[in-house]
Amino acid sequence: MAHAPNPSSVEDYLKAFDPEAARRAVQFFASWGRYHRLTVRGLDAMPKGSALLVGNHNGGFSPVDGLFLAPYYERQGYDSPVHVLAHDVLFKQPRMARYLARYGIIPASHDHGTEVLRRGHKLLVFPGGDLESMRAFRRRRSVSFGGRNGFARLALRAGVPVVPVVSVGAHETFVVLAEGRNLAKKLRLDSLLRIKTLPIALSLPWGLTAGPTMALPYWPLPARITVQIAAPIDPGPYLALPESEAVSALAAEVEATMQRVHAALYAERKLPVIG
């Protein structure tokens, strides 16, 4: 395995990617996908080379939104890994940083994302962050980035297509009763930890959980999950605009596209969890 990565060095993280570790993860994700009766559509739409994959975020701290990577790697192989930006709090401990790097997971920052794309790799981001992954169960039919549009700036500066990765069902694996945004704001968690929610939820086997106990590993409900890889969105038409306008316009197109796909996928579902 490569030497311990330096969180300031994208090159170290890229070198640390371990195809054998990824292969084992794919085997696990494939079995997990069977539990959720996972269906992934549109893999043929995935472009060759560098691209920014943008997903809607679900399921709390569970990596359920990454299940589509199992069929991706089974089809594409491991020569074209998808690197994932994750909250930098996960990289505070060197051992954890080394572990995550083996699977292509990189601490989130604009510079890291830009460098990954400019080196010709695929990058997966979830702009909604905890605002979306911890949204109330009653809002599970929505795609909401909370005004975050840094992903569009990444795509424009790197000149790469944006690939919407839309999933439904993943937010039915547990139940958020209340998001706790006001409490998180009063506790200044955003400025301290970049956390905007402090939710109350129902999950197995814990029953009612709140705040930090949300991080306890839980058994997900067997919700049917469908993932649609939508057609890539070319940032080229926006390049003639001033950057701020281009970023807003591209972000709005991506979010609107994802919401349309999300709504269409949900229209196919008959019941929560069952699908």
C-alpha cells in the first residue's frame, strides 16, 4: 500500500487508491445492493475520462448512496476509479485517512476537487451534505442542495461534464422526524464543524436517536433503491457568462434536472420501503 497520505496532497490520495481494496468493497456493496433490490439505470451514459458526478444525498451517515458504484466498477473495471469528496472531519486521524484513501475517498475542498478533475479522473460529490442526508422523511421526495453551488464552479473551471446521479428509496432506510436546524445554528455547529443539522430520527435497533447518537451504526430498512444516471450536462454553453452567473445557471440546471428525474422515479413507487 502507498505511504500515508497527506491531506494537503491530492497526489498522495490518488496514489493510495487500492484496486484490490476497492474490489472487496464492491463485493460487499453488491450484496448490500441485493438487500435493497438495487436497480441502476443509465450506466451507458457515463462519459469516458474526467467527469463530475453529482448525487443527491440520503440515509444519514450510511454510505447507501454509493451502492451504484458496485455495478459501475463491475462494468468499467478499476482503471477508471471514482474518487469521492467527504467531510474533512473524517480525516483527522491518520489511520482513518489511510483507510479511506484506499477506496478513493478524499477530504472535501475546492482545490482537491479541481485537482482530481484536472488530472483526468472522475469525482463524486453530494452538494446537499447533511442538509439533504438528514432531511425530514416527509421531504424524501425532494432534491435540495441548500443553495450550495460550488460543484458547478468545479465543473466550469475544470471544463468537465456534470453527470447527475439520482437515487430514490435510499432515504427510506431510516426515518428523520425533525432536522434540528435551529438547534444546530444556536450551538454554532456550522462554524465549528460545518454541520447544519442536529436531527431526531427512528432507526433499528436503537429506536429514537437524537444529535450525536445519529452517528451510531444502524440496520437500514430494506427499502427498494433505484438509481438513474442521467445524460451528462455540458458546462460549455455557460462559459461565455461571468463566472458568478455561470455557476448559478449551471447549478440551477443540474438541480432542476435531478429533481425532474427524482420525481419520475418516485412516480414509479407504490409504497415507502416496499417500492
